[in-house]
Amino acid sequence: MSSLLIIEDDELLRDGLCAQLAQAGHGITAAADGEAAQRLLEVQRFDGVVLDLGLPKISGMELLRWLRKRLPALPVLILTARDGVEDRVQGLNAGADDYLTKPFNMAELQARLGALLRRARLPAFGGSLELASSHSQRPLRVDATLPQAWLGDEALELTQREWALLSLLVTQAGRVVSREDVLETWQSDPGEPGALASNALEVYIHRLRRKLVDSGLNIRNVRGLGYMLETSSA
Ligand code: CA
């Protein structure tokens, strides 16, 4: 369960949002204006925020800037008017993680919010990492800024999908990465519908295993949970 703050001055929409998200199992707190939201954010800890940009007292944009200075990692989904292209751009520049245009579909809001919350739980990966096995002379090195991966001196040829999968496994090495986590990072590239991606995961794991064959690293299938990158024991 995530603890969410819903900031929306339209009572009907606010009540609707609160009811739906509560039903989805989240803990909900609501605020009808920017000032009330600010007071809540000062005393209470939240996992995510849904923020309407058109708010009385303190505008949504102002609140967003204030919030970003204090809580840089808090996931924020903004709601903007349909014709508010400018707002959207400004909002994203001010640090919103995602946006939805009114009127929006409740299922889409839940999906986007779920994605933000899951992503926030994964550690950010912005640097370079090296994983070496004592059984191999070829350490795996990944650099997220390029992005590029090497096995020893040899650059690995990876598709976008393979890269996303590998960097997730590497940052979580020694821990289980769930299928859901992988699909989440994949769906942030709008290439493929979810069901197809889910079936494709096995295929991509298989391909990555082949590419890592001399690395001394192994992608273990942890039944029912997901996958784990580990140094192989033989
Ligand atoms: Ca409004």
C-alpha cells in the first residue's frame, strides 16, 4: 500500500480520485488547495502525489517547485487542462514525473501512478558499474550515461530492450528483479503492448544469457519471483 496525497480543487473529481485510489488499496489524503497541501507535506510522509496544476491560493506550479526543493525524489503526477501544452512543458521542467490531461481515464491514471511508484522504489542508475567473477577474466562493465556495456574489452551489442533489462539486473545484482519491474522499465518505451512484452521476457533473458556466456555471470531464474544476476559458482 502506498500513501498518496491528492491535490485537486474540483470536489467531484477529488472525491472520485480518492474513492478509486482507495479502492485500489492506497492510503489516501486529500487537499483542496495549495496551502492545505503544503501544510500536509510539511508534517506527513507520502509515497506519491497527484497534483492538479490549476489550484487556488498557491498554484500547482508554485507548489511543485516548492515540493521539488524539499522532496526531490517524491513521485509527482500532474493533471493539466486539455489545451495546457505550455503547462505540461512547464510542469515537466519543474520536476513533475508524468502528466495526464483532463479529462483522463481512471484506469490510465492508476497505471501511470503505479509505474511512478514502482520506479521510485528502484534505485536510480546514472553512473557506471563493474561486475567481475573470479571465474572469468572478462568483467562486465556497464555505463548508463553512454549507454554501453562491455565484456572485458569487447563492447556488447544490445538492443534497447536488452540494455534496459541488463542495467536493471546489474543495479540489482544479487537481488531478485521481478517480472513486473522489468516490464515496467520496458513500458516506459512505448514500443510494445504489455502482454507481448511479458511473453518476450523469457526470450530476452535467454539472449542476454548467451551474450554473457564468458562473463562468469549468471542470470538465475528464481521461480515465481523473477530473475537474479549472480556470479556463477562453477
Ligand atoms: Ca483545478
